[in-house]
Amino acid sequence: MKKYWLIWLLGLLGLLACGADVPMKISQADLIKRQAGEKEFLLLDVRSALEYRRGYIKGATWIPHGEIDERAQDLEAFKDKEVVVYCQSGIRSGKAIRVLKSKGFTRVVQLDGDFGAWIRAGRPVAKP
């Protein structure tokens, strides 16, 4: 019986450890409200140059995810403000969020569904 409790406890600890790195998300509707509001925040597109040229969410700042580490100092003004990050599907934005958090950014969230969901919902897209 003790063996089962130990296995259960180790499994629970493993799940908690995995979930600790899951970024907080913001819905598309909440992003649209923020864009219409007066609170300052940063919308950060971390997709590739080709993806960005095909279209982006209006108001986004573009920094490819591979450059986030070296260019984080360019975003210092937003260190304690909300930063909403998106990529195409969520993998690169998750990586970018981890880097930003390691650099001391305190309010970094991921756009739920990222750009792919934005497009599927028929939301507007800007072009460079």
C-alpha cells in the first residue's frame, strides 16, 4: 500500500513540475479589449520574417524568437508591464516567454491559440 502512495505522490509532483512552465494565456477577445483600452502593453510577434511579411496583428512589435535573448534590452520599458507574445502555433512564443521571464519580465502572457487561431477566427491582419 505504501508503494502506491509513493508512486502517486511522485506522479503528482511530476505533473506539478511540468505545469510550472506553462505560460499564462490571454484570449483573443481580451487582447482586442486591451488594444482598444488606454493601458500600455506590448504585443510581441516572434514569428519568422516570412510569416511576419504575410501579415501580423495590428500594433505588434516583431522580434524573431531566436533574437529575443539578445534583444530583450530593447524591451526594458515593458519589464513590469504586460507583454502579450504570439507565434504561429505556440511553440516559439512559449520559448520566447521563458527567455523574457528569465530576463526579469514579470507580466508575460501568451495569446491563446497564437496567430493561427487569430486567422481561423477571421480577425484582421496588418501587412508591413
